[in-house]
Amino acid sequence: MHNESIDTLLLRHYGSAAPVPKLLEERLVAAVRAEAREIQHRQIVPNRVRTRQISRRQLIRFVALGSAGAGVLSIGLEGLRNMERGLLGGDTSQPAMSS
């Protein structure tokens, strides 16, 4: 694929007589501003997290949520193992061939 500008591709596809979409400039400006806000947010949040002190209560809540997430993941994996055993019949943790 050639490295052509969007203008070239649009002109080739629609021609020079194509109408300009309604509110095109406003939508483009809004999209650029939204992207700039997102980039700024991505830069600010890590700095705040690094420099902000957290309370013990917030730390305990964070650890508890992380532990709960790990527990849910463990339960999900165990469920998949059980489903695999049921579908294949037998214990899938044992090697297929024994010496």
C-alpha cells in the first residue's frame, strides 16, 4: 500500500465535486481536543499516583480488591479445569503416557 495522504485518497474516491460533510471542521476540532485531553490525562495520572500519599484505608482496599480479583481468577481457572475433565473424561493433570 502506498503512503498517500488522506486528501489524495478522498479525492481519488469521491472526486473534487464531493460535498463537504456537515460540521466537519467542528468535529475535527472536537476530536483533536479530546485526544489532547486524553494524552494530558495519561501524563498527569501517573505523576499524581507517584507523588500522592495514600492512606492505610486506601491501601487495604486496594490489596483487598486485588486479592478478590486473584480469587475470582483462580475460581475461573478451576472451573475451566473441571469442565475440561468433564468433556474429556478422566484426569487431565496426568500425563497421557506413563513409563
